[in-house]
Amino acid sequence: MTEKEKQLFEAFKLAIENERQAQGAYGRMAALAEDPRVRAVFEGFQREEAEHEEKLLQLYGEYKARFIAE
């Protein structure tokens, strides 16, 4: 594995962690919001971050499988 590929693995891990942190932050904001419209916006952002995490995990898994197969 090249240094660049190692860095990409680390970037995936960092991006996944950032998505998880964002989900938590938006969840906390939604819980604080009394206005249903504001709460809905934060909940929507939280769902979007979960979708991002899912996509990153899928790509990370595909990329990792490629290196295991080699």
C-alpha cells in the first residue's frame, strides 16, 4: 500500500467520524428547538449526515476489500 493510499484510509476514517459528530450536534440542536420548523431542519440535517456516513462507510468498505483481495 502506498503512502497516498494510507492517507486516503485515514481520510475516510476522519470523514466518517466528522459525520458522526455532526449527527450528534444536530440531534442535540433538534432536542433544544421548541419551534417545530427549526427542529425539523436540524432533524433533516441529522438525517443527511447519516446518509453521508453510510456512503462513506460503503466506499471505505469497497476500498478496503480491494486491498484485502490483493
